Amino acid sequence: MDEVEIISSGEGFINIEDFEQKEKISLEDVNEVYNVCDKKSGITYSAKTLKENIEYSSQEDEEKIAKEVGVLSKLDHPTIQKFIGYSCINFDHKRRPVIINESIPDLTLKDVLDNERKGIKNPKWNATKKLINIFGIASAMLYLHSKNIPHCDLTPKNIHLDQNLFPHVCEIGYYTKFKNLKSVSSVSFHGIKNLPIYLAPEVLMSGKHTKAGDVYSFALIVYEIVTNEVPFKNIKSFQQLLNEMRIDSKKPPFKKPIHVVYFELINRCWMHNPEKRLTFKEIVNRLKNNKDFLTNDVDENEYRAYIRMIEEKT
């Protein structure tokens, strides 16, 4: 247990004994998600635990995890799921990491979009809420990038919606992709089953996550919100996805006309050359100041009130 004890304390680390494991929420390929209760406060949180043991290859790796957990513990933004703590052992005292976050609603952006495609439309999901989601996600990403933290897995599934259909960005990859752990792959903590269609071409080819890669992922999410089409839905294999992105630089088609301002935003964010993509600072500036985003079906007062709420809390 000596190696475990080395990284069991410090900012962002928690004593697993301070929490009581409750019911299982979901089961993924390599993760289990539970509700847990803080024994002192009685507050319920969400805990994701790895199902397999890990081995730290060096003390340097342990120190790297400690640093990353410390950074994450300081994050505070209204559209980012709050990180509560990290334990390198689980409730059975096995060497299986546990990440505890604030509990948020189960409803995801993917759920809302999937239902809309099935003809099951949420009555609250309208043009205003769509623009609010686009701004809220961009605001969260601007905050993360200002801390030099890439998300690494920005998809509709990892954006949860509260009772107002306001977005909360979850599954920040900075602390779930610890490098050089002998028995854990770089994506295993996310339990990815489907094709990584939201990853930028250069990320697919190199495996290295970047801020520009997050911008590309954001472009696909905006495309999906605006068009209600699943990007690359006809691609059946990873190799096909890689070939079409690398060789043909393909992008999802626009089957119906959309407002020019959204078309320009999407195109500037998914450019094949990462250096030519917008930054989230530029994206947020556009969303705040370009009145063309305020189409006839957008409630400007509601949208501006949301922006003020975000700015007052950051």
C-alpha cells in the first residue's frame, strides 16, 4: 500500500471512508457510476470508479496525477460539473481510482437531440435554449482553455442539461486520461463504445489532444444542434472515419439551409488546419456581440439574462 499512500493526500484528494457508497447509476465498459453520500454533510454526489486495478509506473506519474487533481479542485464555473475529489482506492480498498463530482441531472444534450430526431420534442427546447446551450458550452470551454486544460472528449453525451435545459459540461478529460498507467488505456475511463466522430482529424491521427481539437468538437455539436443531423452517421468503422478525414477532409453535409451566422461559425471552427480555427475567446465574443445570432425565434431578453448569469458567477 506504500505507493497508494504516496498520492492519497493533497489538494483535491479525498478519504474514501468519508463517503458511503449508494445505488449504482450506470455500468460502462470499464467504469461503474454510483451515487455516494458524504457522511458528514449528507450531500449526495456522483462517483465514477474504474473496474480494474491500476499500476503507477513511476513516482513521477504519481506526482503528475497529484498536480492534475490539484488543478481540477480549483475549477469553478457555472457551466462545468464541479469536481469534488479523487481517491486512488475504491470502497473495497482496491487500487481502482474513484472520481467524485457534484450530482447533476441525467438528461444529456444527446438525449434531447435523439428524441427530437424521433419526433419527441421537449417543449422547452427551442431556438433560445439552443443558442443558450451553444453559448454555455463555449463559455465553459473558454474557462477551461484559460486554465490550459483541454476537454479531450467534448460530445453531446458529456453535456448534461438541468431543469431549465441549461448546459453543464462534464467528463473533463484532463484528469481521466492519466498517462503511463500500465493497465489503463488513454480512453478507458470514459468507456467509449462508439466511433469517436467528434474528435478532430489531427487528434485521431496523433492521439494528442489540443485546444484546437476541442474547437473542432464544438463545431460538430453546433452543427448537430442547428441541423438536428448526426455528424458522420453513415461511417461504419474507425478506419473509414480516419480515411475520410485524413484523405478527403470530409465534413458533414448541410441538407437544409441554415442561418448564415451559424454556417460561418461552424465552418470557422471545423477547418482542417487547426491553426485556422477560431479560439473560444473569439467564439464567445461572436456569440455575445453579433446580433445576427438573435434570429426572429430567439428571445433576446432570456438569452441576455443567461449571459449575465454566467458572467456574474465567473
